[in-house]
Amino acid sequence: MATHIKSIINQFLKEKKKEAKNTVKIEKIIEENLGADLIRHIRLQRIHNKNLVFRSDSSGASYELGLRKEALLKAVKKDFPDIEGVKIKIGEHD
């Protein structure tokens, strides 16, 4: 039984490590496509249900991201074809 639990934990850790690497790659694509001015006001909060979910601290930045989201999605889909959309939430980010 302990071997089974150990294999489950190892599989979980491998998946989390892969997710972390993918998040870093996606963040790099975001930086390349959106620019420093916009990046100051938005953060990739999470990837949920095949959507990139952003948090914005500015309605102007949210609007700008909305204008650029199709181009951003196209760039992300080159490496991550499973991503289907971009969601934007307004509010404080970390």
C-alpha cells in the first residue's frame, strides 16, 4: 500500500513540475506580446478550464488586453494548442 501512495505522490509532483514549466513558458510569451507598460497592470492569475485567467488592477489595462487577446491567444496556441480562451478580471493583483 505504501508503494501505491508513493507512486501517486510522485505522479502528482511530476505533473505540478510540468505545470510550473508551462506557466513560465506562457508568461514569457505574454511578456513578448504585451509589452512592459501593460504587464505592470496585469498578471496571469491561473490557467483554468483551458483559459488563461488574468487579473488587472486597471480598467484601461483590461480594455487594452481585451483588444490584444486574440493575438495573444494565437501566440500562446502555437506552443499550447489546448488553450482555448482568455478571461480578464478586474481587481487588485499580487
